[in-house]
Amino acid sequence: MPIRRVLAAAVVVALSTPVIAADKVLPRVDIEDQATATPPRSETVRGSDARGIASGDTAALLRDLPGVQLNQTGGVSSLPAIHGLADDRVRIRVDGMDFIATCPNHMNPPLSYLDPAQIDTLKVYAGIAPVSVGGDSIAGSIVAETRAPEFAATGETLQGGEVSAYVRSNNRAQGGGVAWHWASENVQIGYTGGAGSADNYRAGGDFKVSRGTGRVGHELPLDVVGSSAYESINHALTFALRRGQHWIEARLGRQDMPEQLFPNQRMDLLENTQKRGLLRYHGDYGWGSLDASAYREVVDHVMDFGRDRRFWYGSNAGAGTPCDPIRFMGNPAGTCAAGMPMASTGRTIGARLAAELDLGNGDLLRVGSDIQRYRLNDWWAPSGGGMGPGTFWNVADGERDRDAVYAEWERQISHTWLTVLGARYEHVGTDAADVRGYSTMVNAPGNQYAEANAFNAREHARRDNNWDLSALMRYSPADTLDLEFGLARKVRTPNLYERYTWSSWSMAAAMNNFVGDGNGYVGNIDLKPEVAYTVSAAIDGRSSDGRWQWHAMPYVTRIDDFVDASALSGFIVNRFNLLQYTNQSARVHGIDLSGRVALGTGRFGAFAVEGVINHVRGRNRSRDDDLYQLLPLSARLRLKHELAGWDSAVEWELVAAKERVSQVRNEVPTDGYGLLHLRSQRSFGQLRVDVGIDNLFNRRYFLPTGGAYLGQGMSMSLNGVPWGIAVPGIGDSYHVGLALTF
């Protein structure tokens, strides 16, 4: 049966029935639908039931939510997209901290710095985010929280913890986590840690025609996805003090990532270290509550060609043979280049102040302020051949400063009407110093000398004054029905890589790419902030006995000055090309559907059906082209069963063919597919066991938002790897997870 027909049937099911399935099956997580709470609508994933997750990717916990898709990149760095808009367009806050990806490929997004075992809650605003959690974004917001301080009763002490571990068959993934805390009435200390690693994963069948990697003696089977291995280690320490209705907490965190390889990028992460510190305060007063925090983040990031890519280049390297000594272009004895080392450092400090005032008579006022200071350096050391003899500065002394204030008024007009109005102002300043290429010779390859001089001759500082506005209204005519309507204006200032990368040399531009499409990107100093206007509505219905519930949310967003891509000279169809960031006009629209129905309980246990359906379309109105990396019509259906303490599910994942593709990016179309997953879990006292099978029938399929496959071979050259292969999804895989609480 064609996938589109099956999906059409799934729509009917979902209207009476959310869903929960994925190419990586996760153990059950608690998803709290907060339609009946304060608007705007949000959903919360609780991590308490995800401690045995057989994956190191924290973003994967969001896969089951309506309106959310995951753009897979590295093994622990999936990029969540809300209504088709991803990366910097989604505001992600971790324990009140705003992290910025310090990498020209965005290999270290905010959620990659948390192990799944460290998560307490993930709250997602997939519609209109309130200004109190928004800012500098045009999609929705994700608020990630680790465990808050917990204190003991008077005269008592409290301690506990958890140990978890998992293994996965397909890519020999393994990992685990440890958590421990001790508390008295006024003091709390704690530790959480997690580690995970995996080899390359195997697809459901052969998907390429070459085994070669460009490294002598190293080949990959035709069904193995090159450059998909990873290793990550996370630690966090907490210390908190309480006095009455006030507490203060200090947090220290560190991540060491020895490697994370990327099948849809030309480079691999070979070292990433993040160190972070947070000091925050919370107090409850007679008039409301007050929160204050300050944080510091330090990131050191290194990339080069990983184990599955060609490393040696130059005339003396032949087809990839190691050569010695390193020789640069112009040497009469030939050239020899050892990889292409790239380094980035990010330094961030930030602070936040937020107050909620109870004005009485159902009125609440939320006011606050955010500041952030971000510094970036991105440079590429000389390694031989045309890469030298000096250092290439991709971004030098980059600065991005944000200062924001907001106010939000919530009013309970009556027991059936509630409104929320908000305004947020942000001043965002960006700047960067002068740059240089590998060579300062006039005839340096790729026109480096002339382009560096042209960039340096311009004024680099830019100042943006951004206003976010939101208005939401909820009408609840009955206990079983909620209607919500919202309007919003949101603004995002371009990031430093979008504004200040400067070289159109194909080798250099190819290393600047956030989206994994294989093309090379050039920045644009003159980029304006994106301005999005969104209209959305939501309908939530449920039975009085809780037996069934359903949700529908249509939306439409118009984006002025959308940062998209325009082709530079020499564009060729069905090849990788050079593109430049430019402001254009875009529109995104769609609908989220979800539902659940309890089928009944009998001698064979309790049965229920859940489902989620996502439909999104996006169009670049300036050039009449489809937007890149939009998930086609998709559905996730789950038949749940509970018996004798076992919580089991059969999960069906359906994705239509991706036929609407971005022409300027030569995006690769993908076929539709259907996958079947099985999972079960049970608790034996303090021990919980999770087992499951992903992609039961070992279907071969390609990820519609996974980008182009670049995971092996001569990826330094723009078209040194074949065009037209999308990144495949994982084949059949068995997993087991254990979690012991104490």
C-alpha cells in the first residue's frame, strides 16, 4: 500500500487516537500535555523513565512530540526542529543557560552537552513561545532542566541515587550513567555523570557503490554508514543551600568528547571540551517569586578528517599514501598535506533575572532581563599543500552581545477566558576582527588574498534592535474542551558564521556548513535579522473520564529577511555547489495532530492506542523554491499493552516520500518508508529493565532530513565524494537497558 494512503488512514486514527516511534526506539517517557495549564500550550518530557535509554542523544527524547522533528547529524548531536525550523532558530535553554554552537558545522549544539541520564525535564513550546522563554529565535523554545535541589525534612537526611547501563547491537553502542545526592534540611550536594560510545552503524542494506575510504588498507562494507561513531563523557557537580523559602545553588559541569564523527559533513569532531559553571538563586515572597542566575561556559573544539576519510593529500601522497615531510604549494619537490586541522574556541558569560508578581484577581506579571557575551575564534593551522604557510582565520575575535528585557501579563478574565500578552526587546551587537588566508600571496589559491582584503576593508560591527511580541487567548467552554489562539512576532539576529565567514574558495567554503547538504557556504556581513510573524490555533478535546484525548494545531508563519542561500557563479544541477547566505522571504505552514484512546482492560491486560501526525510545508517566496530539510508528512502510531507489570508497545513509524526539495541546495529526494519497532519494560523493585528491537524487518531507508552522505573518501574536495546519496537510517538493532535506584 502506498505510504501516502497509509498516512491518510493514520490521520483518521490520530484524531481519536499521539504517537511514539522512532528509528531509535526509546523506553517510555512521561509526556505531560499541558493544554489545561497556563497558555501557551507546551508539552513536557520527564526523564525519570528514560534512564535506561539505549542512546547518548538527549534530543532523541523529543522525537515523540507533535510539531518536533530531529535532523540527525552526529550520534549525540541531533538538531531538534520545531515546525521545520531548526538550530539557532529554536531557543534552547539548559538550566537557565544559553549555549551557542562553537563550530562552523554546529557539531556541538546545546543539548549535546547533556547525557540523557542527566535530564529531569524537557519542556517544549512548539507553537507560540511566551516572551519569558523566547528571544533571539523564530521557531519555538526548548527548556531543559536537570534535577533541582531537593532538601530533607527537619532533623532528617536524604540520600539516594541511580546506576544505569545500556547496550545496542547494531553499532555496538554502550553507555551508562551514575547519579547520587545527599541532603539535609538546608544543604544539598550531588553528582551526575554519563558516558556513551558507539561504532559506525549499519543500514538495512547496501546503499553505496564504493567501499573505499581514501585510507590505504581501510575499507567499509557497502551497508555501513561511515563516520557515524562517537564517544562522550559528561560530569556535573551540584551544591545548594536553603534558608526558609530561599535557596542558592552552584553547578559545575564538564564534557569531554574524544570523537564524534559526522556522516553528513566533510569534517569530524576529534576533540571537544566544554566546561561550565552556574550560580543561581530562587526565592518565594509574599508578592511572588524571584530567580537570578549567572553562568560561564568555555568550549575548545577541534576538527579534522576522521578514520573513514582520506587524510593525506598532495602530489607526494598519491592516492592517499602517508608522505613526509610536509611540503607547501610551490615547493619544487612536490606537496604533502597532513589532513586539515580546524580549531574553534568559544567563551560565554551570561546572566538572567526573572520575577513573577501576583497582582491579585487572577493577574500575574512576569518581568525579567537577560544578558549574554559570546566570543569566538575559528582558525585553521597550516598542514601542507595549499593549506599554508600561514594560519587561515575563518572568524577572528568574533563578538556577539545580547541585552534583553521583557514583560508578560497573564490575566484570568473569567473561569473560561484567559489571556497572555508579552513584549521583549533585545539589543544584539556583532563584530569581528580582520582575517587572512593561508597565504598572503596575490596568487594564493581560491582568491584568498583579494577576498580577505575586501572583507577587512569593510566595517564589521552590526547593531540590531529586535522586538518580540506575543498575544495568546484561551477559551475553555467546558472541562473537556480548550480553544487557544495566538499571534506572535519573533526576531533572530544572524550568528557569527552567517555574517563573518568570508572565503569563496571551494575548499574553505565547504567547511562552513550547518545543514549537512554537502555545499559550501560564504557569509554575508549585510545580513539583516529574520522577522517571523506567526498565527496559530489549538484545539484540545478529552473525555470526562480520561479515556480519550485529542489535539490539533494548525499554524502559518511568514518570515521576512529569512536567512537562506543563493547560488554563486558556476552552479551545476545535481552537484555540490558554492552558496552564500542572503536575506529572502519565506513561509511555513502546517498542522500537528495527536491523540490517545484507551481500548479497555481485560484478562489479557490493558490496551491503548496513541498517535502523532506532523505535516509541514515551507516555501522560499523570493525564488519560488521549497525550503530545505523539511520532514514530509509523517505519522507515529503505537499500540500499548500493560500486563503483569510489563509495559509493552508495538510502534509503527510512517514517512511519506520527500519530493518537495530545495533546488538551490540540490537536496536529495527520498522514498517513503514504514518501520516497525518493539519495546517492553518492567520494574522489579528498584531495578528496571528495558528491552527492544528497532526496525524489526531491517528495512533500508533514507533519512529525509539527514542531509547528504559524505562519510567516507575525499571529502576535502567539494565534489570529491559522489552527489545523490542521502544518509540512511539505522538497520535492525536490539537493545537492553538496566537502571537501579537506591
